[in-house]
Amino acid sequence: MCYYGMAHTSISIRKKKFKIMSALKEKIITEIKKIYDPEIPVNIYELGLIYKIEVNEQNKVIVEMTLTSPNCPVAESLPNSVKENILKIEGINDVDLKLVWDPPWTKDKMSEAAKLELNL
């Protein structure tokens, strides 16, 4: 019989938490991909408007996102849509969404799929 001790138990628990957090993050990305910029026929995730997604141990989601322009006509509604969609996911307790302007969004932040969709 092999005894791994507390270190093995601790690593197993961390791996399990990591898998759960990864699964939640994938669900978050799936929800975000349902949201489109009204002026561009590409979802905001592929556009590169989402800079950061983190899920803490209390299942609070921290999102940093930007917009294509500070004068964007959906500057208020788009972040609210992101927050509302994430809160629909089972297991998510809260969302802290920060709208950031640094670094500014450029076409370079777009995924290859988005660039192909827009013929760029």
C-alpha cells in the first residue's frame, strides 16, 4: 500500500477545483459569444473586446472588457448584456465587470475567425 500523504490530497483537490473553474470559464465564453456588436456581424468575444475572464473560489466572475470606441452607441447596454448573460449560468454567484480603455481596442485583437468573417 502506498501512502501519499496530505500533499497528494491537496494536489487532487486543486486539480478538481481547476477543472471546475475551467468548465465554468468555458460556459462563460459560450454565453459571451452569444452577444454581438450591433454594428459588426461578429460576436464580441471573437472581436477581442473581452480582455480578461477570471473565476474565483466563491464563483465570482471578474471580467475586463472594452468597446471598439469610447463613443460606442451601446457603451451602456453591451456591458450590461455581458453581465446578465454570465449571471444566467448555474453556479455563478456574482459578476464584477470592468470597462477598460487601456489598451485601446484595435483590429489586431480580433480572432482569425472574425477577420475572415469581415474579409480583413
